[in-house]
Amino acid sequence: MPKMKSNSGALKRFKVKKNGSIKRGSAFRSHILTKKSPKTKRNLRSEQTVASVDNARVKKMLNKA
């Protein structure tokens, strides 16, 4: 049986941490930053985690489930 292919788009966007949670980047930070406040831009810099309801779906795309 052939190997399972992982979703290459998901590989670029998500990383699984040691505790099993999934790290993701923030949305709304690529352009049109002039109208956003410095506080908003600073908070968008920090890492986010995938919601618990989506964990199984993302792990399946990464072949980690």
C-alpha cells in the first residue's frame, strides 16, 4: 500500500508542538497595516493555537492522527 500524502498547504501553515497542540500564524497581518493600531499589530505577532474542535481535522491533514 502506498504512503499517505500529507496536505502540503497544511505543512506550510501548521506545526505540532510537543504537548500535542497545533501552532498557527495569525490572519490579517500581511498588508493594509497602516490603519491598524500598534497594539493590534503587536498582538498579531504572537503565535496562536488551533481551536480544539479543529485539532483532529488539522492532524489528519498532517498525517499525525
